[in-house]
Amino acid sequence: MTTPSESLGFIHRFIAAKEPDSPLTLLLLHGTGGDETDLLGLGQQLAPSAALLSPRGRVMENGAPRYFRRLAEGVFDLEDLKARTHELADFVEAAVQRYHLAADRIVAVGFSNGANIAASVLFLRADVLAGAVLFRPMVPFVPDAMPHLGGKPVLLAAGRQDPIISPEETERLRRLLVRAGAEVTVHWEQAGHGLAPADIAAARTWLRGWATSRGDRVPTKGRTPRGTAV
Ligand code: MLT
């Protein structure tokens, strides 16, 4: 069942889990200019039986939805970012109640701007996430006080030819997350800012490992990723 909705503070889509005993929910966070429908196909490829929760960013930049304001490419309005991070975390908590989701099985899957706000949620409101897949993320900000991520698993998927995000930026984010206690895996791809099929395959394998490590039942088959999803 797909539910388009404007409730809970964000225009969003919710797709219930395909199997009643699948506790995983993917929180899908699109890139700049995307919307709540963009990553639904990616979510289905990554975890075919999971519930999908996909909010549209509430900030408009020349007509392009985003999750927070920026002053220039890679220069973030930190006050807005932090306020929007709390808004998004509140939305996730409300969605857990509304859709009867397992609060300890919400994994963010963010691309670009969506990955950046997911990293910000890890720094400010880590309790709402069980882990995160960050496709092409940057350091959203350096937290004043390091959060305690207590072994939360995080996958960083970076492109070696990304014109927006340097390898040093990815390494900076990795180090910050490790300092905060996250269990970080970095997947490097011979790709730019857009996703390559191997990024998706890596995330799918990582998610299956995540679910298995928690004793969740993992379906044995699903669609094979084809082409670039984003
Ligand atoms: C951002 O603004 O979050 C990053 O620069 C990525 C982007 O959306 O281009």
C-alpha cells in the first residue's frame, strides 16, 4: 500500500512492509531537486520487503526541494540545518507512531543533500536511526559535543571522481563518525556524484548484513539492481 500524505509535517510517501514480519523501515532522503517519489525504486531494490518512508525536503531553492538551506554549494546555513534536522527527526518519531513501525529498525538511506541531513540526524538525534546508508555525503557540520553512536553501523558510498565531494571530505566524515563511535564502512566507486549500479549492490549487501546481524529474516531473492537509480 502506498500512502501519499501531507500529514506529520512533511509531504511524504509511506509504503508498508511487504511481509508482516519484516521490521525494517528505510527512511529515504532524496537529493536536491528530488521529491518523495525519487528513491522509492531504490528503496525497493535495496530491501524488497522493507517498509519505505520517504519525506520531501521542505526548503525550496529556485524551485528545487532540499532538506535545509545552503548559502552556496557545500556551504550550509547551519542554524537552518540544525532546526530542519530536529524537524525531520520529529517527523520520523511521529511516523513510527502513525504507521506502527519498529522504532529501533529505522535505517536512513540518503543521497547527496539527503545523505547530508541523515549525517546531521546522526550527530543531533541519533536515537531515531538504527544506522544509515549515505550516498555521496559531506560533513554537515562538526558537532560541539560528540554524540555517542554506540556502534551504529553507517555505510559511506563515495565516488572517486565526484566533482562536489573530495576524497578528503569523505575521510573527514568517516573520522568524525568513528570518533563518535559509529561502525563505519566506506565503499569507493569509480564514479562521479551520481550513483553507479555497484553503489547500489554494495548498499544492498551492507543492508542484508545489517539485518542478519540483528537476527531479522532476510528474503533470499529480490530484484537485481539495474542502471543508475538516481
Ligand atoms: C548539499 O547542498 O547538501 C550538497 O552540496 C549536495 C547537493 O545537494 O548538491
